[in-house]
Amino acid sequence: MQSAIATLDLCALADAIAKGDVTSVKATTVALERLDLIGRKLNAVVRLDDERALDAAEAADKLRASSAVLPVLHGVPLAHKDLFYRAGDLSGGGSKIRADFRADVTATVIARLDAAGALDLGRLQLAEFAMSPTGYNESLGHARNPWNPAHVPGGSSSGSGVAVAARLVTGSLGTDTGGSLRHPGAMCGLIGLKPTWGLVPTDGVMPLSASLDCTGPLARTAQDAARLLSVISERDYEAALDTGVAGMRIAIPGGYYRELLHPDVAAALDEAVKVLRSLGVTILETTPPDMALINALMQIVMSVEAATIHRRWLIERPQDYADQVRSRIEPGLLYPATRYVEALSLRAQITQQWIASCIGSADLALLPAISIPVPTIAATTEGDPADVAAVIGQLTHCTRGINYLGLPGASVPCGFDAAGLPIAFQLVGRPYAETDILRVAHAYQGATDWHQRIPAGAELN
């Protein structure tokens, strides 16, 4: 029974609870047990609120017995990245510095999940201060990829990616400032959806860079991601999922987006394009603009805004940062204000140029999510710092610019490399193109089974 419940995706579990086929107490008990056993082994868990979660599950079951109308996530147990605040609870942001911080507010997105009937089981691991595409956390330890624990799970929403991929919970909220939902989505075999900047509230969430930060879901299916996004944005993204994709046009930008592509990744993306063609999608080829400029402007914005948040701690507690994290934040103290204002003022113009160049007359663009196979933890933490930096740079090659542009994007699993680690493509659209992104991802998942594969780390046998 435990394994059967753990294999259900979010929408299936919500339906089962609503019908009375599974109680919320049972689903919550299974999730808590798996988080405590498997989640801690993979270092995906920061804190579990067992008693509160089980009390809420009992209340959910009582309400189901007495009410014919239930919210869309009634009784469904979830857990989230440890930078979403709940008033009175600890929220450490993956750091030593905030280990004792208790929030006095509840994040709007957490309140919206509460109102939709979801249960909050606790908080999941992340990179220190959300500052790593791998999930790097020197003080709390690295979360481990359930497909192979020697490899990174992607970050900064690392625990969320691990927990959803390993079937510990059916969905989780994370944040994305340079790819931090799409990285764990791609490296763990999930949908990692970064919404259009500003679509989803970020109040009550520990910030990294306010002009870039986005809150979004990690889930196993496009339908699950659509339901979570619908709740946290208060818009409907499920209604159009089954309308099909025949007649849609998807652009494949070359140049910059192909220059670091590993053969395993290239082959998987080519096969994904074949599937989309078979579904009636027209494929166009496009050429990206100067991505070096976009990446440089993104770096200025993120560095300055992060350094503004961390300035006092950098002065008073520099020893409590990991070297890799501090070295990424400190340059933001040195940029002139004119460069920062210039980066922000150019944003709208450059976004339109990217859309015209990369998407053109198409509906969406299809890019690699991660250009290289999922690296090991050792390759991203040990050896020559220049080599480590090169690997990390390759991981963010196709994602970080999208945050500067403020565009929506999602990782979609599309295969495995020679070592058995997930590969994904990334769908990117114009502002507020989430409906199209989810529709294409849903159609692709209906024609493939990559998202149904279960990692050995899930331990369902």
C-alpha cells in the first residue's frame, strides 16, 4: 500500500483523496515516513512538522466526510524549499547565518496552498542562500541525486527536486533566479517551471535578487505543475492542457545554445523534436542575439541585489559563508550604481530583441535545459577552482539569461545519458506563455514515458 500511494502523482493523489480511496492521514503518514527515511539519506530534508501535518490530515479527512465541495489540493501532503516563510517557523535559507531565524509572516504562495487544501509537511534542503546551480551547501551538506547519489541534483531548489523525483512528495515549490527550478527539474527528471517574472508573488520568500527571483513548482507531470501554478498564481492553467499542439510552431535557436552541447544531450533533444513533429508541431530554426551581453547584464543585476541583501552579514560574519558562495556575492559590492541602473533600463529592449531573434514567428523556443550530462558532486566541489567554475558555468549556460529577460521557461524530461542520469529540454515563451508551455509539455509527456521512470533512490521495492 505504501508503494502504491508513493507512485501516485499529485493530481492522481488529489483525486484519490477526494473520492475517499486514500485518506489524507494515510498519504501524509507515507510521505512523512519516506521523507524521514529516504529524504534524510539523500539529504533532502531540513525539517519535518509531523504532528502539525498529521493533525491537519485528520481535519482534512473529517471535512471530506462532511462536505461535498473540496478545494483542488484537499488533503495532499507537500513540502517546500526552506526559504518559504510560515509565521513562527524557522527558515534558515540553507545557511548558518539564518539558522535561528523565525519568520513573522507567511508567504502568500504558502497561504494560497493552505487555502487550496494542501498540507505543509516541512522544509527541504537548498543551496546556501539559493546561490548554486548544483545544490552546493558546504555547511548543511549536499543533497544527492536519487538517480545516482554521487551526482548533484541541481540547485538551488535541490531538496525539492530530490523529494519529488524520489516519490517522497508529489510536488514542491522552489525559486528560480538563474535556473534554480529548471536545474533540479532537468537533473532529477521533472517539470521545473519558472513563471514569467512577477506572475507569482514572492513576498514572504527569502530573496536573492528581487528583479530576477521567481517562485514556481517542481512536479512529475505538466498537469501537476499546471495545478500548482494555478493555485499559487490564482489563474487557470489546467483547462487548456488537452487542446493539443497540432499547428503550433516551435523555434530551435542555434549558435550559443548549441555550442556546448554534449552528444548525449544533442541526441535526446533531436529525438524530442521528432516527437513534437509527430504531434503536428512545425519546427523553425532561429539565431540568438549576443548572449554574452545578456549574461553580463544578468550578472550585474543579480550580484548587486544579492550584495545589497548580504552586505551587513558579509562585514559581520564573512566566515559563515562558504567560499564558493561569498565569492559569487562580493563582486556586487563593487559595481557602480550607473552600471546597475543601465542593466535594468536595457532589460525591456533586450527582451524584445531576444524574442524576435530566438522565437520569431513561432509560439515558443526549445532550448537545452542543461548542455552537459549531470556532473558529480566531486566535479563541482573539488580540484582546480577554475575547472569547478567551468563546470558550473556550463550548467547555467542556457538558463541564466532567461531570468534577466523575465520570460517563462520549463524543463521537460526527454531521456537519459550514457550514465543513466536525466536529460531535459527547456521550453521558453513570451511573457505569460505558461499555458502554451504547459500544453506542449503535457502533449509531449502523453507521447513519451520519460517522466514515469522511477529512480533507484526512490526505493519502492
